[in-house]
Amino acid sequence: MADVDYTAKLLNLYRISPPAGSVPTTLLPISFLDFIWMICRPMRRLFFFQFPHSTNHFMDSVFPTLKSSLSLSLQHFFPLAGNLILPPQPQKPHILYTPHDSVPLTVTESTGGDFNTLIADYPRDAKHFYPFVPDMPESRLLPDGSRAIPNFAIQITIFPNQGLCICIAFHHVVADGIAIHHFIKSWASISRNGGTSDSFEGPLPCHNRAAIKDVKGLESIFLQELSSWDSLWNPVPYKPIIDQAPVDRVRTTLVLTRPMIEKLKTWVSAESNNDEELKPLRLSSFIVTCSLVWGCLIKSTQSEVSDSEDEDELCHFGFLADCRNRLKDPLPPTYFGNCLDVGVVELKKSELVKRNSTVMAAKAIGNRVEEFENEPLKVAEKWFSLWKAYSKDKHFVTIAGSPKLRAYDTDFGWGRAMKSEVLHVDSSESISLQDSRDEEGGIEIGLGLHNTRMDRFMAIWEQNLKDLCS
């Protein structure tokens, strides 16, 4: 793969606040559903749009509306402009917005690289995306000894006469996927409709943290766990995002069309009908997609000569489920914060390298999804201990995103997004799922692996598609 220089030139740095006087100083408590996300690195998602115009045209004719619509959006989604406050222990963390808070908005111009390569599906050098990603502002110490951590940052990059990239970076503690996409689509809607105060469409976010009932007393458990989490209270030295770009790693987009998914469901159902023990409690597009990818990932860790000694090694798969409508006291779908259940399933490596690994994985994942429905937050008190146990596991695969977020419906006024990428699949054994940009009911899988392993994975993936979906 030829090494192409992907770079961006800084045009300006803006600080965007809600309209003056629109939001008073507001303190939002951290709910027990937010605590687990305090230990996560920032989330970063890129949206690419077709925009066959010059940089001057963008700055003169488009950017003013984009900037004003961002300000109007932050009036309703003000926690993004605020800070996570970590006071001295044993005081509880919280989110604080004050009228002088703002979101850093960086505007750059691409000075190297190919826009069409970035929006392609085939394997691309992962480091090429990093010049278009914003740095999160550094935390700062307050006079009372608290530490203030900014929640959000945005970068817009113009690829002259080709396209635009809008990249958001945020701390998961302030919002989950549903909440952050509510913001993105609200910002896009205001921009698309002229960027004025009366152009807001859709429901307003709900910031009522009192609506969350801690019936299991999880807050005290989680606060105790956080008190000993060294990386939270003693952060590592600041490192610009461009210096975190991975080496010898590529990212690719796998596409499962709707007909392929239906054939995969049929195959799994037929295989499991012969063995009642293999029959999953439920079968969905999400379940069969995750099952196929998980098996291919584990198979790709094997060398040509299999090491039989690790056949009993346990492999884990982690995923999330929205709980807003599953709690005993349901939250509105517009709740802005975190309301996710965490699920982890395990299988032996020997089970995941078999021909019917997709069936075995579907049973495990399907049964856990059923538990989400019947008893949400069933093992929530174990979230921190599970994370400690599995985060060092070389075979712990996790899911980011969801097709239900409909990332490709994002439209700021230049048409739907051409491509959306989740950056942090580069730095972990993680995959992203989202809706297909080309077909209703299809699924895109984002994946980042080292070069040689990606070659092995792609060969296994293509053979599986030929065997199961053709």
C-alpha cells in the first residue's frame, strides 16, 4: 500500500457557546448509569459529505450557518459545552455548565491525500484519518482542588472541490450513542433549515436525572470502584491525537446486504434445528452479524499451524443495549445521558474456530439479548469487575455503535453522509456497527486490524460469505 501524505492546515479555531443568556449555570448529577463510562477514552466519529466547492465558498456561504446552528443546538444540548467536574473525594462527580463555557470548533483544510480513498470500503491505512480528528481540550485544576474535564470538541475539514469531514469527539460519560446522535441530527436539522432560532425540528432532549431510580443501590458500589481507579484521578500526560495514530494498522468496512443477512439467518436456523441445545432464543440481524464477525476475528488470530494448547482459552464478546424503555420506570427516548446495559458472553476458542461457530455464537449472544429484555441491569453491580477482568483479555471483542442510530441519515443541507467512521476501533479489539449507506436493512461493520491479520481476516470473511450467504 503506497504511503500517501494525509495532512490538514489549520484555518481557524472558534469557541462556540449557546446564545448569550439562553442557559443559566446548571449542575447535572452523574447517575449510576454514567459512572462506568468515566473510565473510557474519548469517543470519536467522523462524517464525510460530498461538497464539490472551494474552501472560500464554504467559509463565505456555508460556515456561518453551520456555526450559528451549532450555537442554537448547544442551547438545548448544553452539557456538551460544559465540563465533567471531579471534586476531591468523597464528593461526587457532576457535570457543570456555566455561561462562559464553550465547545472548541477547529476548521482545517486538507492539504494532502485523497477524499475518495477515505470514504471507500476497502482496507485503508488507519493513520490517514487522524489529521481530521479534533484534540480534546486538556483538563484543568480549579481553585477548590476539583478537576474540570471538557466534554466535547468538533473539527470540520474542507477537501477543496471534493468534500467535507465533520468529526466529533466526546466523553462517553456525558452521552451515549442515542443521545449524541440526537444532538448531531438536531444540529444538522437546524443547519439544513437555515440556521435560525425557529428552524429546530424534532423533540427536545430530556435532562431530568431524577427520573433514574437506583433501586439496587448501584451508585455507592460504583463510587467505591471509581475511588480506586488510578487512571481517573491521576491522568496520563496530554498527548495530541495525531501522535496517537496507529502504525501498521488498516481499517476496512465490511458490508452485509439485506439478502445476505436473511440467508445467514436461514442458515443459522437450519443448522440449529438439528440440535436443540444450539437453538438461540432469538435471531436478529444484529445477532447473526455479530456472530459471524466474532468467529472470523477469532479464526484470524490463528497461525497456519494451530496451537492446540489454547483451545480451551475463553473468548469474550461485549455489547450494549439501550434501556430507556426497559426500566421499571422507563425514561423518555429523548433522555440525554447514558442508559445502557452491558452484556458479555463467552465461548471457548475451540468453539469459535469450528465450522458452526456462527451458530454457537448466535446462541450465546441471542440468549444474552433475551436477558436484556427480561431483566435489564441484571449484573450491573459487576460492571467494573468485569471490565477489569476482560480489558486485558486478548480475545475480548466489543461493539461500538448500532444500525439503529442511522448515522447515514445525517444531513446538514448538502445531502446524506457519504461515509461515517468510528475512530476507536483502531486502538482496541472493537468493531463498529451502523446502517448501510446504500440499502435499507443492510449493515456496515467497521474494523481495524494490523496489516497481516487483516489479510487473514479478509480471506476468512470472504470464504464465510461464499459458504453461508451465496
